[in-house]
Amino acid sequence: MVVTGRAALLALLATGAVAISGSLGGTVTYVAVGLVVLLVAVDVSLAVGPRKLRLSREGDTSLRLGETAEVFVTVANPTGRRLRGSVRDAWPPSAHASPKAQPLRVGAGERRRVRTALTPTRRGDARAAGVTVRSIGPLGLAGRQRTLSAPWSVRTLPPFHSRRHLPGKLSRLRELEGQHTAMVRGQGSEFDSLRDYVPGDDVRSIDWRATARNDGVVVRTWRPERDRRILIVLDTGRTSAGRVGDTPRLDHAMDAALLLAALAGKAGDRVDFMAYDRAVRAQVKASGKGSQVNRVVEAMAPLEAELVESDPAGLVSAVLTQGRARKLVVLLTDLNATSLEEGLLPRLPLLSSHHLLMVAGIKDPQVEEMAAERGSPEALYRAASAERTLGERHRISAELRKMGAEVVDAGPEHIAPALADAYINLKAQGRL
């Protein structure tokens, strides 16, 4: 049961009547209290019971971080009385549901739809906590309230800010396929089509069988090889929880992985995805040619950084169990010298003997700013610490390159296009 401000006002008036009643105060008190209680009880009994209502939901089930979703609750009143009150659709605080509460008027046998806007600030699944319905009686003094179950969830997907780089990278891929070097057979190329010979073509590309069936000379054309296998591995261990700017390192890595997945899918390659720390947290296997971005985005949405040290032996084992076919393995992790020296480097020869490895890390611009500080003893100490960190990062990158791995080390704004450029360069060199 709930009471309204009108009931409080009525009780205040009754108190005033008792105060001015003089010698009849005792009798007036009993009468006033009894009247207020009676009116409240009558109002509660005449209010529509929320338990009798029927709720149903509809609306958005997913959105990208930074966007707004709309969720609707339909309240059906099967009783013979009019419902007057309010309704609150409760969601977790991170969903930022608005408005908090709304007035509700539903006639006998009618239905009303209530809209709630969600603007989540965190990735993952947000689940409705329940719908609280408050039904007020005809006198407006009191009523009934109950929280009803109406399950619904909205999945917040990664934002994919690097999508703006995709047209430019696709243009570079098209230029790569149209270069004259791609018209000559070589490592990393495959047969494309036949066309008429033009002066300047390599005579070694003449297809003599096709020439014999035609009036003119016909040459074969070649293009960078497609249908390659790419495995994107996202490190979700403790180092991915570190913030670079205002965003966790994990979110920057996700953005870069999405651009690479979209680019490789457009290039005709097969893209697999795996998130790992001490166990496989998410996995997407290519079901055929074409883009896997939507499936990868869905798999990424509920991922959070685990505050545990990643298991490099388990990671290498998980990669090797993906199949014996040679593929490009792109590992998005932190280029932390201590963790890599004790973890990945000793196991790198085993991994690189089966696959081509690319390691990508997100550099913190603030460390470079600290390295340039001067002017006070405190600034010099910060600069010395930053220089040591940068030196360790350069050293571990050089070690990885010596052992045959490609290394991409860039800031949060540049890691996605840098990773895409590294992929394009590997295709141009015929190493995929």
C-alpha cells in the first residue's frame, strides 16, 4: 500500500480540527482518525490491483555504444475499473533509462504503451530489473504498488569508431590488385582472368592454349591470393584493463580488430576471432567467405578485462588447435617487456613455425609526453621513468621482430589504421 500527499494533507487538516475542538478534543480525535483511516482503506480497495495487469514488451535488442535504444512496455488492464497511477521501468544505472517514472492512465479493458529510452555507457547486456506499477484509488489518497516481472535485455555493442578508415584501406587494396606486379605470377598471387595481349606485357604470361583458340594473343592475369586464413586473438588479461586516455586498452584493441576483420573480409580472406586470458572467453569461426564483422561484434559485446595474468602456454595451445593450415595470427596485447619475456617469447618459435605472427600493442601517448618533460626535479624523474618504459618497449619490439614476428605499436588513435596497413603490406609482399 502507498499513500499520497493528498492523504497527508487530509491528516493535517484532521490534526487542525482536533487542535481547535477544545473540550471535545478526545471525541474529535477519534472521529478524525477514524475518518482518515476509513477513506484511505476505501481508496485502496477501489484501486486496481497491479497483480491483475498484463505486461508485454517490444523494442530494440541491440545498439552500439553511444547510441540510444527504445524499449516499450505495453500495460493491459483486463479489469472493469480504470487504472490511474504511474509506472517505472527499472534498468541498471549504467543503462541511463529515462524517464524514471511516467504517469499511467488505462481504461477498463484497454492497453497503453510506455516508452523508455536507454543510453548505455558500458558494453554488454543490460537486463530489465522489473516494472513497478503504482495504482491510485479514485479519491487520490492511497493505492497499491507492486513490481512485476517483464524480462528484456539490450546488448550494447562496441562502437567501431575506426569504420571511417575502411573506405581508404579498401581503395589501397583495389590499387594493389590493379598494380602491374600483380599481373605477374609470383608468391602470394593466384590466377585471375584472361585478356588480350598489349605491348609491354610479360611474354611469360601468354596462355598458348587460349591463344590457339582465339584470333589474337591472350595473356593470363594474376591477383594477390585470396581465401587466406586470419586469426585475430584478443588478450583479455589484466594488462588489457589499463586505461589509455579515458578508455580501457581492451576497447582500443577491439576497435582495431573490427577494422581488420572488415578489411580482410572485403579482401576475400577468412577471419576467425578468439578472446583469451586463461581460458577462451569468446570465439568466432569463419563459416565461409565474406565479412564476419557482425558476428565478431556480437562476440565482443559482453567481454570485460579479467584481472588475472594471461596464460601464454594456453594461448599458444588454443591457437595451434585451430587447425594445421598456415594462417596469419594477429595478437592484440600489451607490449609489456616483463610479461612477454616470461610468457610469449619462449613459446614464439613453436607458434611462428606453424603460422605468421603479428603482435599489436596500444602505446600510451601520455608516456611520451612525460618523457619530454623538463623544468623541475619531479619532471625529470617522470621523464627518466618514461624513457625507461619506452626503451623497454622498443627492446621487446626488436626481440619480436628478430624472432620472425611482425610488430605494430601505435597510439590509440592510430592503432587501427596501422594494423590495417600492416595487413595490406603483407598481402603486397605475397606473405599471406
